[in-house]
Amino acid sequence: MTACSTSTHTVQWHARPEQEPTAPTEPAWSVEAVQGLLDKPFMDLLFQAQSVHREHWPAGEIELATLLSVKTGGCPENCGYCPQSAEFETGVKAEKLMSVQEVTRAAQAAKDAGATRFCMGAAWRAPKDRDIEKMNELIGAVKGLGLQTCATLGMLQPHQAQSLREAGLDYYNHNLDTAPEYYRDVVSTRQYQDRLDTLQAVRDAGISVCCGGIIGMGEEVVHRAGLIAQLANMDPYPESVPINSLVRVPGTPLADSEPVDPLDFVRVIAVARITMPKARVRLSAGRQQLGEAVQTLCFMAGANSIFYGDKLLVTGNPDVEADTTLMRKLGLHGLRASVAG
Ligand code: SF4
């Protein structure tokens, strides 16, 4: 994953009173401008995205990412897409935090398989300080193996982000999911601003940001544009941008959502690439349902990271052999990493 140290965006995306500019500046990307990209003729959009991609990234290189759920299920939040919420009957059982030994074993196996980074996901609304202490132990153990570390733990207080950083955390995943205007249709147990506050705390602590969203939750095109504008206007924008296609898990409120048109999903990938040229754009959840041809279009549109392995937290993912075969067919080569998103 490459840090976007050369971002030219100048707008403070999460304005804090003491940092308000004296004269308002235009956002780098208005929602209208992003929607204009989403509405472009498909081939023009793909050509533009591929051109931007080749300008900033080696052609044919795909980051292979894996993710370990260190604390599964029983989450008090009600994210409408998530089988780990305690509010929904999805068959996911609540488990306690894995031990240092278990996580170290998994991290060692990931390293042996070529991983350079190891991500730990925990289904918490917001970790308590004692949870952070335990996570710090896990982070220290993973770091001790010579791996980069990444975590996704829910909302953080600034002192918690600082503590994680001091323990050796390199990356933090925290998705915005959708546009601010559509957020209440997806989750009601927290506010959009809570997400922005955590992302700011992560940035302020010096941790790199992994942040993206989900397509196919019943949102309009303007909401997709709103999500991308939010991400692209962060200063700097996230180093890593996971774009998920909703996995409609039975028992979740969004289980009956209309399936997203695959070409519209490709459009979102392309627009993420154009607006955030130096971010890793990660083809994340829902890849299993896209099939080879649509995944190929996503790579063409600038996706340069995928989740690798047969499980993504608690939902399915294409198996390793299928991925290897597709990459061979396309002449792509993998860059191994274990990251969140
Ligand atoms: S997405 Fe995260 S915060 Fe939301 S219910 Fe699932 S585990 Fe909890």
C-alpha cells in the first residue's frame, strides 16, 4: 500500500473550529462533479480511469489482502448490511477476543504465505480502554513477527488511537459506507460525524487510513457520488479505499436489496480511481458474485487490490485457486499484503 503523500487536495475535510479557513475554499470534488463522472459514457469513463491508473501505478500489479476476525459477532451496532450485529438473526455466533497465541499463529501463517501486513477485525461498536490494551498486545505480537499491522475495531477516542499507534499500529480501517444523506437508511445507532471523528483521531495519531464504502444498499447514484466526494475530499484522501458490493446476507435488513447492476459497480471503481489516483482501490466484499468478466472490468477501471482467501470476516470470498487462475489469464501479478477493508 502506498501513502498518498503527494495529494494536491487543499480542503480540510473535517473542519474543526480552530482550523476553519478565513475564506471558504471549494471542495476538490463536488458531488455534482463526481456524479458527472459516474454518468459518463462507459467506455470514456473506463479509458479515463485506466489512463489515470497507469500514470500512478505499475500496470498489472494487484495487492493481495487478507483479514482475520479476532473478535466475531455480538456487535451492538445495527449496520443494515452486517451479519455480526447482535440485532439480527444471521446465525453468526458471538465469540470472545482471540488469544495472543492464536493470533500470533495466524499471523505467522500469513507471513509464511508471503504477507507483509496483517489486519485484525473486531466487531465492537467502540472498544473500551481495556480492549485497546488487549489489542495493543496483539499488535505488539504481530509487529514482533516483522509484519505491518492493521486493525478495524469500531469508533476510537483520540487517546485510544494514540495508544494503538504507540503499540505499533500502521493502518486503521473505518468505512464511511455511503453518503451522509443516506446514512440513516443504513445504520441508526451512530452518526456519520462519529465516523469522521474516528478518522480524524486516526489521522492525528499518525496512523494511515483505510476507508471506503458499500454499493448496492438501495442508494441512488447521487449517494454514490456523495460517498466518493467525501472520500476524495479528505486531506489527504485515504491510502486505501475498499469498495464493497453488498453481500445480501439473509437475516440482515438489507437482505432484499435490489442487486446492483455490475456495470454501475465498475463505474464506482473507475470514479474512485480518477478522484483518488494514488490510493489503493480495493475490490472488497461481494467479489464472489461479480464473476470473472466484471472483476476484469474492475481491474481495467483501476482496482489494484483484492481480498485474497476464502473468507472475508464472516462472508464468502472467491477461493485462492479461482483468483490465481483469473490473474494468470489476465497477466496480473500479486503483491502480497494482509490488510483491512
Ligand atoms: S459493521 Fe461493524 S459496527 Fe456495524 S454491526 Fe457489523 S461489526 Fe458492528
